[in-house]
Amino acid sequence: MNFDQLLSDHRGKACIISIEYFPDGSYGNIRVVAGNKAHCADIEALTHQPFVPGCPYEACFPKNPNFEDHCYHCAREGKPIHAYVNLYMMNLWLNMFLLPLDSDKENIGYCFYCYDVAPKADSSAMADLSAETASDVLKACIKLRGSDDIRQAFQDVIGDIREICGSDHCCIMLVDNEKKICTNFAESIRPGSSVLPLSNFIDGFYEIVKTWPDTLDGSTCLILKDEHDMEKLREQNPLWAASLEQTNAHSVVLFALRHGKQHLGYMWVLNFNVAEAIKIKETLEVTTFFLASEVASYQLMNKLEIMSTIDSLTNVKNRNEMNNRVDLIVEGSEPVPQAVLFVDLNGLKRVNDEQGHSAGDSMLREAASILQAVFHDGVVYRAGGDEFMILVNDIDEDELQNRVARVHFLSGKTEYVRFSIGICYGKKDIRKAMRLADERMYAFKNAYYEAHPELKYR
């Protein structure tokens, strides 16, 4: 066949790929048998070697089982294929088209491969999908952007994806590599399915998840369609393969969720309609791009919410959150707590002056830790500086006094932490309770300095 003539009129990067078939339905060598000028120039720029016709495809492109599968289906089944893929290891996006060609050899198929790469995602390339795929992706985006309950929206989208894939199970799992934990973010299981929920395996599942980057080997996804693919997985990753067998999974689609350079987690589909594998990959390739973006936004909003409510030094609730809670109690949206305590940390200025502010910060953290440990069923707020407020909803007065005694006992075991504590118990007016607790705290503090006059001005 005159491949050079076929390629000569194509201005973009293009080449002809051959694939060897075997009677059992598997494939052998995949080669790049010819390339046009743009392809040859691209390969020479990347490899610093001239393109050699007939070379193994991995001499030109990264080795990738999904690419091989696309070539096989295109050449063997006569299916034109378009894919838009994030080559995250290279910080590139690949827009690729495969067109089937006639073959004059019984066990060799050919396809025309044209491609382009760019450093950023191109929305127009993403939009160049089949009408059905574009519709499925659009529905997912609308649900995610149009819902006030983002977690429920993810749950709904995962259910839709499971149905699109004709699968037993679909799940988004987030991964925290610093803490070495996995979180089940959203999950859908087909009623009557024998697949077990992720909750049965989540404890210790990180040990399996940390093997996935090597299994993906730079690819955005992994597709296991049949027993032949599962057998290859048993050889490559026996730990995960054994887990899949326990889950009653016999086919898998696994996608990494990435947002920019940030790895968020994974989405997978179990026991899917393998006859629609290419369409499913096309749909999930783009859907996971948007899902990852929404997950990253969700996590950012959670972090911002935490930053707006938590004191970054002591890790207790901050003054802003304290004021919000008091406002809710005043308007009747929350019950009046049984006990209100104001707590002042004695001697912080002395420690700051004599040992530096890092020592003072350590003293504040140690104080907050004691208060949180003792009042584990209440809420501790840093009201400002060296002052804390504690609200406890359900506690009797004797128990409250025991807790205060416990705070003084634990602080006495430290080198510097000493507390002045004022209590108001059983008042129905939160603002009056706060005022009384504050006054009693200052009375305690004055008594403390009268007993320790040497500390008063230090």
C-alpha cells in the first residue's frame, strides 16, 4: 500500500500504524510504518533521532495499553475513534483521531493516526464528542453546578454514570497521601448486585491504592474487560487483583482524578458493559475532568470554611465562630448551653517576654489541648489573646466542678500553664451567663495574682 501518498496531503502530525492480530483475539506487534513530514519532525525533536519507518510504536509515543486497545478496535473492527486525553506525566493534552484503513494482509490491520498536543486543555476539543456523550457530560455538569447540596449532587452523578456504563458499581474515592487514608466520597451500587460496598474494604485500603500509580504507569485510566485482562493484572498487581476478586468484580474501569498537578483520588466502575468500552472511556475521560474540578472546588471551600471557623494556632473554634454561635442562641436557633465558662491563661505575657513568642504559642497550644480533652463534650473557643470560652450543653453542676478541678490538676502537671476560670451554670440568658462567667474569671485571676504577687507584672 502507498502510505506515503496517503500521508502527503495531511498537514498536521499523522502516521500509519499497523497492528498484528492473533486467532484468539489478542494482538501482537504495533508499529508505526510510515509518517508524514510533521510527524517525522516531531519525533526527531522529541527523541533527537530520525524517524524509522516500521519501528515499534513506543519508539514514537509513550507505551500505553489504552492506546493499543484503540488501535486494535479501529483497525480490526473498522471503527473510527476520537479521544482527548490528559498526558499528565508530560503536562500535555493529546487530541487524537484514528481512522481504519483497508489491509492486504490477513493478520495485519492498519489505521491512519493524526494527533496534536497542547500544554492546556482545549474546551473546543472536549466539545468535539458524539452527541450522546456530550449530552451525558452536560447532564453531569448541570447537576454539579445547579445543586445546593454538592455531596448529594455527586451521589446523583455517580448513579447516572453507573447506569450509563451499565455497571454494578461506581465510586469516587479521595486519597490523602500525607495521612495515608482513603475516603469514600460518593458511591452507587446496582440493586441486587453481588458487588460489595467500599465500606467493607476502606480500612487499610490505602495499601492497595498506593499501588495504582505503578499499575496505571502514566496513563489516565485502566480498562480491564475480560479474564485475559484480569490475568495480566494478577501478574502485575496481585494485591489489587485479590481485592477485586473479594469484591466480586470481573471487569474494571479506573480513572485517576487530577486537577492541575494535584492528585485528588480515583473513580472506578465495576462490571460494566464491555461491548461499550470505547464509548464509556470517551464519556468518562471528559466527565472525570469536570468531576476533578468540582472535587477540588469542594475541598477548597471546606478548607476555607475551616480557616474561617478554626483558630489556626490552637485548633479550637475561633472568635468569629463563637460570635456566630451566640447569635444563633440569642435568636433561638440553638439551645442555651447548661454551662458557660470563661478561661484565662495566666502568665502568658511573662513567657512571651522571657522566652519568646514561640514558647508562648506552645503554651497556648498546650492550654487548648487540656481544655479540649477535659471538655470533650462541649465546644472550646479562643475568644482572643490568652482567653477561651467553653459552652457545654448537657452537664450537671457537680460534674462541671469535677471537670474544672481536672483542668487545674492537668495544668499543674505542666511547667507554665495555669488557668483562671469563671463559671456560670443554668442561666437561660446566654449574654448574662457570659457576663457573669467573665466577671468570675477576673475575680479568680485577681485572687491568683494576690496569692502570687511576684507574677503580677511579669
